[in-house]
Amino acid sequence: MSHSSKRKAGRIVKEVCPMTIPLAYDFDELLFEKRKVSETVKKTLKAASYYILHTIIHRSDNRQVKDDFESNGYYRLSSSILNSVCGKRYSEALDFLRDNGIIEVDESYSKGRYSKGYRLSGPYSGETKVREMPEGPIKDRVLKVRTEMVERNNLELRKIPHITKWFDPGMLKINVDAIHDYIEFYRKDLLKYADSQKPEHRDIIKNKTILRYNNSLQAIKRIEEGDFKLSRTGKDRRLHSSITNLKKELRGFLTYDNKPLVGIDIKSSQPYLFTRLLMKESYEESESGLDIHSLYHELHTSIQEGNIKFKINDILMCVDKQKGADNQQVELSFLKVVWTDDFYNDLILAEKKVFCTTDLIFKDRSTVKKLIMIILYSKDPQKKYYPAVIRFKQLFPLEAQLMEIFNEVSTRDDENYLPILLQRLESRIILDIVCKEINNRLPDAPLIPIHDSILTTPEHVEQVKEIMESVILRLTGIPVGLKVDDFSVQKSLDELPQTVEEDYNELNTNLNVEFSVEERRHLIDRMPKLGDRQILSTRYLSDNEETENTLGDLE
């Protein structure tokens, strides 16, 4: 009996295998126009095309993957995985989709490093529909993979019942009426910025705007439907969900039991967690599970090879000497950083103090945040020549040396160890230990984690914050800085102009990546209103009206 059929009460019951595909996609019509093939081949090609399209569409479920798409314009799909699911017909299905203008392909790839890139072409990149996978071997393999993934995910989620219990569709909701006004004015105002661009850049900015708009609509609709898509099977061991996929500025529209949510974030979380790697405890097995052996066994094995272990030990010895040195003898060190302050602003001040020059690298907080991520995580072999990397090494030589070692091992093994290690460390601390402790002591406090942040309701904020501070200090030995974000509908609306300006500046940074995106349908058939502004457009009046006919924008 095939995997797609199960016996129930003496009957053979076909298992359903729903696939998300573009609304405009019609395999039978396209194939009829091209050629006649046997029913077996037709069914196989149709199933393979469904799987490929479904995979491309759901690549955007991951926030990091969405950001990567905005930067390079394609989703990378592994040919070995496509082959294992679709069999020998996968390349034929890809050709069929490309030749019919359904997908576009970036043929560049590097064996063992990154795969070819794929994306939906403009007319097929908007609304979607769900269709059943045709019967056959591909459906059997998809069901098998899905079953295994669900079982593995459920196993992981059962380890954190103190968190999953709060993802209750009856309690965790989103204010769709208010967010409709916000997201439509966000779209309109960003497109207005795009209209001021040079003609050759205008469409690029517009398509990036629509991409962000579409992604937000997708996350909002899932939350509205109570489809939180909890997953903890990724390499980073983080908890991913429709909430983590939601743009930060939209958290003000979330409620729990009709109460707004407040965020408690770890300040400068990635550099703060890196400080833990300057301690010898990270390289020794421990009951807390915060050591490299427990968090990332492959990395632990790798740093035992060659002279890597000796290099790390030398750095740790220097760190120990710093700990015992007089403060006047040690100018800068992560171990001396006051993490309860603002590390990024402190870095700006430190550079000014040490170099006394107008030719500064760390010019403003936003720039510093981006540069620190590059310094920590970029695998570019030329990274050591970046001005920001050179300046950082002048300020923090031991930290820079340790980062170089992790980068060296990553390059040798063709991995990206450091970001995954720090994400696993964060996940272990927040999900497995901190949230569990909070739940034990405050069983009525809702806990909605978003990576290095925890959302809860206003009455629990101070106690949750106190527990976070004490537990993280106990685990790391380093006082942690926590920032409280009071989210609300009104705050989000008030800050909309600033959000639009910041997003426009982001969209305007990489104008070499071109792609076309079909706009998804808005949330509500109602003309958006924000204070004394209103968008008057037939776009919001008819289910059949796909083009926007602006009657006016009353300001």
C-alpha cells in the first residue's frame, strides 16, 4: 500500500497532500498548448511542478530567507533535494516552468556552497491557491517527508510546553481592522518615495515595496486564521512562527486576551552572547548545555583539529590576564563593556576617544549595527581588509582574533559556524531555561518569544524582566541589558512616517537586484483612514477590480 493511502475501518482512505501554487497557474492548459504526453508522464510532471512551486512559495516563511531574497532576488533550492523528491523528472519540470514563464532561474551555483536560484515570475508571484497533489510516487515521497518533519517538529515542541501553550488562537490575536489602515498607508507612502526615484530605479524600489507588503499580508492573514506555524527544526534551533515572521512595527497590533503585548529584548544580543565565547566554560561540557560541545557538536569536533585548539587557548589565556589586570591597563574589552548600556553608541564614543579623527567608521547607531553583523558573520575571504573590520580589531584585538578563528574553521569546513552557534546559544538560554523559569514562577504570564525577545502582557513586564535579568546573569556571569518595548496600535501609527523613511533608505541601498512582484489582495474591502488622511481608491471597493484607480488621497 502506498504512503498516500491508509486503511481505515476496512476502507482505503487517500491521504490529502495540499500544495500551494500560484493562483494563475494551470498546468493542464499549459501542457495542452505545448504537446501531447502519456497520462503517466503528465501526472508526474504536474506533481513535480506543484512541488517546485510550493517549495518556492514557502521559502518566504523564514524571515532570514525573505531578507536574503530582497538582497539577491532568488531563492536557493537544492538540486539533490529536488531530485530525491521528484526523481529524474525534476529537471524536466523545471524546464517546463521556466519555458512557460512561470519561474525565472539564476543558473549560477557553487558545488557544495550554494545552489541555483529560483523565483516566480511577476504574474505568478502574487495570490496563491491550494490544490491536491496528483497521485503517484512524488505524492508518496512528499507525504513521507512531511510526516517525518511533523513528527520531528512535534518532538521538539513537546520539549517547550511552557511556551507552546500560549499560542492559543482564541487568545493570541491581531487587530486586522487597524492594521489594514497601517499597512495600506505604509504601501502608499513607500510607493510615493519610489515615484521620486530615477526612472531606472523606480520599478526596483516599487517591486521591493510590494514584496514587503505581500510578506506582511501573508503573516497577518496566518495570525488572523490562528495558523501560527510553530517550528523548531531549523539548524539554528530557534522557535519560528507567524509571529517571528511579522515585521517588528506590526507587533503593536497583537493582543493576548484583548491586552496589548510588551516586548523585553536583550540589548546588542549577538555581541553580548559572543562574550560568552571568551570564557573557558564555553569549551568544557556542562550541565547547563551552554557549551560548544552541547550546542554544536560538529563545531566542537572541528576546533579540536590542527592548531585551532591552541589558538583558542592562547586567546583565553590573554582574556584571563585581562580579568586580573588593572582597569587602566586594559583599554577596551567585551568583558569590560557595560551591556546594560547601549553597546552600539558606546562603540561610536570609543572610536572617537581612541582615534580622535573625523574619518570615523562607526558613524551612527544604525550603521554600527549593520557593520557589527558583517564583522561577526561575513565569510568573505577579503573581509579582513574591510575598514570596519580593521578598526574593530584595533579596538578589540582579542575578540577580533577569536572571530577570525571561527571564520577560518567555517571556511575550511564550508560552513557558517558562528551565527548558528550564537543562535543556538540564544535559543538554549531563552527558550529552554529563561522561559521555563518564568513559567514556573509566573504561571499566568503569557510568553511569546521572538528569538532574543519575549512578549508578555503589561501587568507581568516588571517581574518577567527581573527573572530574565537574574537567570541570564546566573547562566553567563555577565550582567545583561534589557530593553522594554511598549507596543501599541497608536504608537505604531504615530511612528509610521519614521518607519516608511527607514524602510525606504534600506530599499534604496541595493539597486542592482531586479525582480517583478504581483501584488496580493488587501485585507479588507474598506478605504483606509489614518487620522485626517484617507485613501480614496476603487481598489478597495470591488473584488473584481485588480488595478488601482486612485480617486484621491485626502490629507
